[in-house]
Amino acid sequence: MDIRSGSLRVPGAKLYYEVRGSGPLVLVIPGGGGDAATVDPIAELLADRFTVACLDPRGYSRSELDGPQRTHRVEVQSDDAFRLLSHLGDEPALVVGGSSGGIVGLDLLARHPERVAGLVAHEPPCFAVLADAEQQRAMIEEVYALLQTEGPAAAGARFLAGIGGAMKPSPMPEELSPRAAAMWARLAVNGPLMMEYELREFTSHIPDFAALTALADRLTLAVGRETGDRLPARPAVEIARRIGIEVTEFPGAHNGMRTEAAEFAAQLADVLTAHLSAETARSC
């Protein structure tokens, strides 16, 4: 599938983005430390029905900051997504956010509902909404402290343990295409930046429940079937409870977009089509 790339100047940064396919616009926002290529497995499968856009969030991979790295803010990444959607089209678009990208998607829907026909937020890690938020905050602070004292490997291991084994293993190097190998090399650089500048801020984010309740018909809160009751799925369940909707199970665990791409993309296409139909009904 042909991939068209471009760049967009936004306040404080220049965003790199990719577009493929044709049909209704779908923006896929990657998880923390991810970039446009991390969504390749599902983007390729969706591109026969949708125009699929994805980006490197500011400060990661090929999206350049005008100044030094600083704490990443949910609302800044949300505004970046809004500007990219406005750059790519005039009509309300479909949005998919995985992990931290789901947090960005929730903020985008709450603050710019005119741009969002429907949102699928897959396991957004808003740990601050949980009853044991202080315990989870302490775990995240431990990850940050380990990053400062023992380095990224120790911090990453603590984080993976903290989320209870909800991630399936990464592919072996010999299994990778040249494009995928280049992506994993970028992610190795992005990971420490995510733990340094994003993880504490994003996991402390509390969505705008009043706004989301009013927009609940545009929102699908998704959890991985194999995540079960592990930490990454729990915020989605709590957010859904507070705004009065049910969660939707998708194949796989926290990284099911990659590990169960075919099944995930098939279900995602159906959910997005339903959101698109609802948007058409609203506009009539």
C-alpha cells in the first residue's frame, strides 16, 4: 500500500505524519513513545476501506521540537491531533487511540467534538481515575526513579511488571522488515523519553467526564480480551461506568493492535463504520 508522508507546522513543533488508503478519514494516535509506523499492522488492513492517517507525536521519532524536551501535556498532543485533522479534511473524522493515544483521543473528543465523528479509545491508562490511584501513582514514581538511577532497562522492567504482564512479546529482530526494523530502532530512543517526560503526566490525567457523558454516543471504550482485569484495562472500565456505557472487548491484550492485527482490524472497521453511520444520522 502506497504511503504518503508529510509535515505540519504546529506551535512549538513540526509534526511528521503518514496517510494511506481511501475513504472516510481515520486518525490513529499511537501509544506512549510510539510513532506512525507502530500502527502499520492495522493501518494496512483498514486502508482498503478508510483513509488512514497516523503521526509521530511531537518530540518522538521524526516530529521535531523547536526547543528542548519538556513535560508532554495531554492537551498539547490533543491540539496537535486537532490541527492535523483540520489540515487533512473539513468533515468530522474517526479517531482511534491506543494506550496513551487513547487519553489524547478522549481529550480531543471532549474539547473538539466538532472534529470527531467517533472515537475508539483502547485501554487509555488514566490510572488517576481508579480507587487505588495512589498505589498506581507510587508505581509510576518508582519507574521514574529507576530511570534516573539505574537506567531505561530497569525502569522499563518495573513498568511492565506494574501493568501485570499485559503486553505480549515484541517480535524477534530476524522477523522484521526493513521498515519495521527502522521503527523499532526509533522506539528504543523514544522509550526513555516517554518515561522521562510523558508517563507521570498522562497516567495522572482525569478525563472531562461531563463532556464525555454528553458525547457518549461517539465513544467506544475498548479493552483487550486477554488483558482481563489487569491494570491497563481498569481505567477504561471505570471511565465507561462513570459516563454510562459498556466497554467493548477487542482481540488480544494491551498491544492487540499489533499481535492480533487481522482480528483487531476487522472488528475495528465494523465499530468505525457504525460510528460513521451515526454521524451521518446526526447531520441529517
